[in-house]
Amino acid sequence: MARKINFVDGVEQSAKHPSTFEVPTAEEKLAVKSGTFVKIGVLTGFDKARPSAERFWLKVDWNVPERQVVVGRVDNDLVCTDGHGLKYKDVIEVPYNAILTILPE
């Protein structure tokens, strides 16, 4: 069974905070190629007032535009594995709305 990953929704965050939280455009996400690095955020748990999250780089293996997802490998040692369950080199599927940054080639 696939694990449930609670991604930070970059599109939602950008809509709430447009002057301080920019995300790539839909066209930029469609153009992501194999080998590109994208920044992702996942929720690690909740304190009483607000969620906490960890951001990390994902090395993209595939871009699947018809499903608006990328598939890739976690490319950082993560600090909050106990909270979200992810670790270095895990292969995960990420929806376009969770792509926070695309590293220029």
C-alpha cells in the first residue's frame, strides 16, 4: 500500500501570500525534465497552532504531464523522518501543486 504523504501545497500558499511565496508557473512545471531538481515541502506534524514542514530537493526521474505529477528520488538527508516517514533516496510521486522551486539547469 502506498504511504500517505502530506505535501505543502505551494499553489495554495502562493495564493495566501502572493508577495512572499512564489511558485513556478504551470508551463515551467510541464517543462521539467528527467534529472532536474525540484524543491518539495512535506508536513512533519502539527503543533497546537500551526503545521510544521520540511523542505528538500527531489531529483526528477519522470514528468507525467497528463497526471500533473513528477516522480523522483529524495536528494537530501532529512531531519524530520519520524514526522513524515521519508528518507534519502526514497522514490515518491509528487503533484505539480507541491513543487515549490525548480532549480535552473
